Amino acid sequence: MPGMRARRAGVILNMSSWAGKSGHPFFAAYSASKFAVLGLTQALAAELAGHGIRVNALCPGIVVSTRMRVEIEAAHRRWSLADTKMREQSIPLGRTAEPEDIAPIAAFLASDEAAYITGEAVNISGGLYMS
């Protein structure tokens, strides 16, 4: 942040999750950590806005094709919870996300086109979480 403050410009993108907006059984620690990311995002957005620094968060839903998804699937099997294919049925857009669904939103928030957006937590969940 010191360099951004000196330049009076910058963008910080935090990675949260749809689980940071609603608690989920068996994932209390994960949800709590992602709620904390949202609080940090809002606090820093308010603190740094006067320095020309924008701070936002991304809140993806179920993203496949990642190592994290492999680990979550293993946890779901251990706890006899629904797997990704079953959970996909609860997503209004009818599919899980790929990393390529998240990247353009991150690029937009980092761009000058988002120059008037700060303190936001953007849902990228196919409608799994709506606020």
C-alpha cells in the first residue's frame, strides 16, 4: 500500500467466496475467514479511498478445475455431503464456474472502467448466492 499511496492510485482485489456471505454447515472456519475478507475489504475501501486506492472483493460460487475443488470434494465424501454434480442442480444458471468465469470480472474491477467502484463484494456464483 505505501507505493499505491505515494502514487495516489491503485487497486486491491481480495478473494472471498459466496460462503463469506452465508454460513454453511461443516465449513464454519472457511465461512468465517471469508466473512473476514469482506470486512477487511470494506474497511480498507473506506480507509484508502481518499488516497485514490479502490478495494473490492470477488465472491465466486462453486469453481471447478482447481486444486481447491478436489480437496472440497474429498471433504464432502468424508462427511457424506452432496458432491459437485448434485450441488450443480441448485445453481440457477445450471452449471458450476470455471476459473475463466472469474478472471474477466477481476480484470474489469482492476481496470479504469471500474474507477467508481470500491468496497464491493461481487457475486460470481451463477445465481447460487444473490444479494
